[in-house]
Amino acid sequence: MDLQGKRILITGAARGLGRELAALLEREGCSLILVDRDPFSFSNVQALVCDLADFSQRKRLIEDAGKIDILINCAGIGSHSQLNQLAVDEVERVMQVNALAPLELVAGLSPLELVVNIGSVAGEMNLPSMSLYSASKSAVHAFSRSIQLEGVKTLLVILGPLRGTDFARSIAHPHTGQPGWYRRLDLPVETAARLIVQAMKRGQSQLVAPGWYRIIFPLARWLAPLIELFGEKF
């Protein structure tokens, strides 16, 4: 796909992966609409403030955005809580931002030339203390694969942890943080953004980064009984 001149809306664009994607796509000659819940600035592009957890703000965003060629659903909220620690308002906000907002934006802004949904390895693996976050990302994965069967050109991006981002810290264990071995798996956010733009240009339907997670997914399902056995230690 030739990205030059494409009108692209990116959610979660104020920082982290969203901001890196915006910088790369601006260099590709794209016309950008950047969305985040907090006020922010980005040179020579349209920046909109929208809290995606709020249905009325999502509706207004769809009305104000106009014709979009490519939608990148990058905004996300992390969650690391055991079931008995989950509060209703946390469940509501995570599901609204991570799952419902992408679905509604795709439906409201269609027809689109390309939908890019940022998923997570947590959407493919059963991980203790991450039931809410995993559920929200699993919904994004299922939604992406289903609309692909309906003929909607979709790139599902399944990412491991990204180095040094606020989001990576948000899904760390609340008491122990990220263990050293986990931090060594982190992918630089600049690398992730570059791989995503490359996948968009190549017309890929799925990107797993780092790629070796493709081996981990079936292995994690096979080892699920062991994870359950030691789950209370997480």
C-alpha cells in the first residue's frame, strides 16, 4: 500500500507507540488526525482531545473526523489485578477503551481502506492476574479476524511488552514490578512502530512482534495447567 497522501486517524497518539507511529507516518507524507484523552501538541497535524472511555466523546469524534482512509486503534489501558481485586469502574474503563472504542470507531468511520488494531500477546495467552486486560485484547483479536472475513482490510498487530513506555509500566505487577527477565523481552517502541509501518505497506493481515512469540503461543496453552498451579505466586 502506498501511504503517501492517506488520511490517517491514530488514537493514543500523545505518547509511546502512537506518537512514534505518527512521526513515521508524517514522514511518509500522510495527513494525520491524532487523538488522545489529554491535550498535546504535534507539529503540522490535527490533534483532537477525546476520552475514548466516554461514549458521547467517541460519537463526537466520529462526527468530527470526516473521511478517513486508515484507522489505527492504538489507545489502550493496562490492568494487572486478580479477579477478587477488580473494581467495577476499572472493568468498565478498560473494556470501553480497549475493546468497545476500536469496534465503534471502525463501524462509525467505515468504509476504510485499512484498519490497524493494536493487540497484545496477552490476547493470545492465559496469564494470571491479567484476566481483564487479556479479555479486552482477546476481543480485539476476534473482532479483527472476523471483519477480515467480511472483506475489511485489517492489520492485527500482536505485540509483546514495549520498552520504557507508560503502558508497559501500567501492566507490571503492582508489588514486584517487571522482573529482570521480563524487561529483557521488551521491544523498543521505535522498532515496533517501524515494523507496523512496514506491515501496512506490505499489506499484511497480521504482525507478531517479536516474531518468536508465534512459538510461545501454542507452548503457553500447553503449559496452562502449570501456570494455573503456580498462579497464586504472580
